[in-house]
Amino acid sequence: MLPKVVIALLAGSYLTLPAIAAAETPETYRQTERQERHFVPGLTQADDEASFSDERLAIFTPTSDPIRHKIDYEIWDYALKNILISMGPSNRQGAPSPASLTGSRLKSGPQSRYRLEGSLVLFRFFDKKVVESFTEYRQDLERVVEMHDISALPRNEQLAFWLNFHNIAMMEQIAKEWPVREPRDITIGGEPLDEAKFITLRGIPVSLRDIRENIVYRHWKDPKVIYGFWRGEIGMPHLQSHAFTGANVSSLLDVAAADFINSLRGTQKNAGRLAVSELYAEVAPYYFPNFESDVRAHLAGYAEEPVTELLTETSGTDATIREADIADLHGGARPSSYQPVVSEPGITSDRPVCTEQLGQAACDVMYARSLKLQRMKRRDQATTRVFFSNIDLPGDPPNKNAVE
């Protein structure tokens, strides 16, 4: 199993900074715009594109008579709560261009206008032991697949497993390569990160894309599953601070769908047309065969007032929103040695006082986050999203409230 190593906290200036706490166990834890025209291809049924790999992955087809077993993700849940910074719901206002470093034109930290949406990871503070723990956890989940029939679990338990597995493996590979500006630039053995078959499931080489498309998309009909897969990019659905479980997966996916659809990463207005994330074109063969009508109907199910108006005011739909920058507090780069750190008494600056360990650019992001949330509170806008887990009662069927 995963070594008894978890993330602990040290006090920081605007947030807490993670470090490794040796030999801490789960039991201890219990006690203590770049816009591009994106071509939407001719859409065919996903089953028409089956490959040799697809046929072998058919062993993970959910059974119709599940057994009531569960998998525990407490260590992953604890890690998520300590390696992420939630930026809060979108206020549908793009973040201004970050300020240049004093006395230069250099800019550091996240550059994306969407950097105040979703969540950002603290890759800067991952040491070798943290990165190795992700690898060991991913390998541990591979052994779970080897020893147990995942397809025999209730549907929500299976879905939670595949979402967590995918996101842990994605975190592992990005952490290994950090600093990197765009996760899609990462290669493994010469293959792009998404296509590289570095995962082994019952002797079958599997890629991250395989998990999404050839396991989950193929067997789950509800498009909300797309929001559970973290891609490491600011422009994609964000990583939540809760591990998926059979009890919470449906609710967490609803929260993630609402967050993404009502953000600038998901929907915008462009010259009288509806601009949506490139994600919708990517998953169209599985969930939106009639792209225009299907996407709009899906968005309407989660749209809040601004997006509801946007759907009414626009005609035509284009998958043009793209942002491949890494979802990282430091923007995929180490703090510049040229960064001024204002820490001496009497020195004034437009920037907030910051620690050298965190870096001025990251402090600026956290300060902008604080201002954004304060403005939202003054306007009586929600700054958090709440979810409710399903409660299993004696006598309930094993697929109660299953995501179809």
C-alpha cells in the first residue's frame, strides 16, 4: 500500500506551505485567452472506432449484478486538501495581465486570464519523496485492479475508482516533469502524456486517454463524467479538494459541472455566437453527436443566470475556448532570482509583503484571489459550492443513485 507519508502544513504568508511529515498515518489524520478556431470534426458513433486496446479493456465493462464493496481513498483525500488552492467560483471576469517585475518587463507566475478560476496546485513544494509517493500510490491502485474485479463493484464505486486513478496518474507525471508550462508538452518515452501507455491494468498497457474514452466514456452515458477528469490545465475542469467515492461521486460531478459551465473557461460570448471549451468538441463523439443542440441542452441543465442569458442571446456554437497553461500556483516555473521580495521595514510597494520561499508572483495571485472573493461577498455572490453525499441505508440496492 501507499507508504505512510502524507502532506503536512507549515505557516506561510498568504497560504500554508506543504512539507513532508514522516510516518503520519490516516489514523493520525482522523484524530488531528488565447482563442483559436477549433474545428469540430464530423461526428461518428464512438463504437465505430474500437481498437485492439479497446477490446482488451472490455474486461472493465460494468456488471449488472454488483457486489457491495468499497475502496478507501482517505490518503488521496487528505493530500488533495493540502496540495491545492481553490480559487473559488468564477465571477465571469477575466484576471488582468500580471504586473511585470519591478525594473523589468519580465513576468512570472500564472499568466492566464482564467487563473482566478478553478484550483491551482502547489507543485513548487513537492520534493522527491512526495513525487515518489504519487508513483507508489498509482502502482498500488494498479495492484487493486490486479487482485480485484473492479467491474463487479457498484457503478458509482467503479466510476470513483477510474476518476481517482486517472487524476493520481496525471498528478504523478506532471510532478515528475515540473517545472513545465503546459502539461500537454510532456512526453513519456517519446509519446505525448495523454497517449503514453505507462499504466498497466491486468497486463494491458493503458494510457490516460484510454481510461477516459475506452473505459468511462464508453460505459457511462451521463456527460457529467467529463468534469471529473483533471488534465492539469487551467482551461479544463479543475481538481477538487475531495477524493471521489461511491457516495459522493454524483454530487461532486454536479458541482464540477456547474463550476466549469458557469466559468469563462467553459462558456463565453463571441460576436453573437456561443463560444465553449474545446473539451466539448473532444467528447462530442461520446456525448454530443448533434453538437449544437446537444451541447446547449447540456449547458442549460447547469447554467446560472449569466450563462442562461448567454444561451438565449447567442446563435451558433463554436468550441474555441482553449487554455493549456498548467494549473499551478507558480505558473509552471520556479520563482525568478530577479524577483523583488518586499520584506524590509520601511520599503513600500504596490505588491503585498511576501516570503521569499513562496515568491512574489504567487503572492500576487493569492492577493488577487483574496480581492476577488471579497468583491463577490460584497455583491452577495456565492464564494463556495456545497455538495451532499449520498447516504447508504440498510436494504438500499448497491447501485442506488448510480451515475448512468
